[in-house]
Amino acid sequence: MEPIRLAGPADVLAVLPYQLGYHPSDSLVLCALRGGRLGMIERIDLPPPEHVEEACSSVVAPMVREDPEGVLLVGYETAAGASMLMSDAVREALGECGIRVVDRMVVRDGSWSAPDCGSGCCPTAEDPQPVPTDVPALADFVALEVAPLQGRGDLAALVRADGALVPDVAALLAARDVDGCDAELRGRGHRAAAVHRLRRLATWALVLDVGVDARPVEYLTAEDVADLVDSLLDVGLRDAVIAWLCPGTLPMELLPDDLADAVAVSLPAPVWADRGDGDSRGVVAGRRLLARLQWVARAVPDDVAAPVLTVLANYAWWLGDGALTRVALDRALAHDPGYRLARLLERMVDLGLRSPSEPSAGVPA
């Protein structure tokens, strides 16, 4: 999706839940602006007073690296004035770094006001206006059938283990001694390892098929999901899958020739990467693939989910979906805090680094 051009404050408030993926609450949102367009977005929970300085530093540093022309601050609060302490601190810190806060808005109970507007053109806390729901900037989201969830908890549920799916997968993995699979693979001969990879890539091909005639991902069996988990214990294969999912993040030429060839002949063409000339088909394919990867993540037991969740997080980050990236990494690291690739991606998101594919990627917390 192209960077969003804004007509005014109403557009910002209408679009933010779609950009974040959910309706924020008790949060401060920072929106970078450049050339009248909405760029990087950050969201952080409103901290208690004793943690304001720390919270302020965590969002100001990525915004400084972004070097925007200006920043909009939007406080979402359930109690009157609850967002102002954090908003004041962020505005002051940005100003000290030479970044102008062009406006501040507060959203409470579905209505908004602008505490700093002195011209009378914006609603006040005494006379707020409802947040609009039908501004032109939403047309692209509506066309893509994108709708925000009610809250961040609903977003986390998209990647949470599903009690109806996990037990069968867990039983199969226990029977396979999945912890020993990587050592077993290294002990095989080159030909046997290549055949093993091709079989696992065939299962990934089922997941990555986003064609109109694709088999629903729910048709995957517990054995298929166990194969996916097994495949990602092979770090080379894991990296190859991420490279195919996220073009531009890891050049395919850096993979061993045999692995690059196996991926190229086994996996569907990455149609989700084709987003040029206003054609929305690539975007639609990308969202469809995201939903398929989320289903796989929900089918995997917590104790072995870090690799699958990290693949999902890398793809979400590549799409510019910082909020989903965060919740996938949260679950991964909660159960495997030492998983290095998840830690690396978490650090990249913390620093506000962008995916090569997404010029307006956000880094919501």
C-alpha cells in the first residue's frame, strides 16, 4: 500500500486503527509526517509517572532516526488528562532534538479534541467531536477488506496457541523427539539431507499457496504442521524460507546453490511481492498469506513455537505490520527467550529499522 496522504486531523484519527491493526486504548501514538504523508507510526502504553522518562526515550530515539518533517501526537485515554504527562514529555524531548510536534490530539470515549489548537478550528475537551469513520483515506483499507480489531489482546489472539489444534501436533512432535531432529539431519549424507529438505519444502508450498484455487490452510494435518516445525530446526532451510517470503531481506544468492535451487523449484512464486503500478493483487495475496501463517502459528505448541513465530514475525515486519510483529515475537520469546533470530528482529524493531519492502513501515509497541 502506498504511503497515505492526509487531508487533516480527522483523516489521521480515522486511519490510525487500520494502520495499527486494532483500536488503541490508554496509549500514546506518534505519527511521522513528511510531505503531507503519514510515515512511521509508534505506539506505547501510557506509563505510570515514575516510568515516563524511560518510556519517552524508547519512542523518541526511533523517531529521531526517522528524521520526519514533523510529528503528530495522539493520546488515547479512558480518564481525562491521562495521556498528557507522556505527551508533554515526548513533545519536549522531540523539540530538544529539533523535531517539531505539529499538533496534538486526544481521543476519549470515541470523540476527539485538540488541546493545543488556539484558532478555534478544532474541537476542545469541553466540546469534543466523534472520531470519523468514513474519510476518503480509508478507501484502500476497505477495498482490501482490512478492518481493525477491537484491541491489542485480539491481535495477540491471532498468534496464540489454539487448544483445539495443538494437542495432536504436540503428540506427534513428542513421538519424533523433535529436539534431536537437527542433530539427526546433520548426521545424514548430503543426498539424504537434500531429499529431507525437498519433502519439507513441499509442505511449505502448501502453506505459501495463495492462489484462488489454493487448498484452505485448515486442511493441513497435524503431521503437516509437525513437518513445518521440524523443517525450521534446519537453520539453513529456515533462512531460505524467510528469504523467499520476504524478498530483499536476504538475497537468494547468499544461500548455498543447492538450497536456493530447491526453494526456487519447490515454492510458489512470491506473488505477494508484486505491489507496483497501483495493482492491489500483491497486497491481497500478502494479507491472505499472513492469515495462513497465523493459523500455522496457532497450531504449534508453545515450547517449540519460536521458529514458526519468528518466520511469521519476519514476514509481518516485511509487510510493515509492526503490531503483529510485536505480538508474534512476544509469544516466541516468552517461551524461548534465547532464540537468537527472534532477539535480532526484536532489536531491529526497537531501533525503528524498516523492512526493505515497506517505505512507511511502523514500529508499534
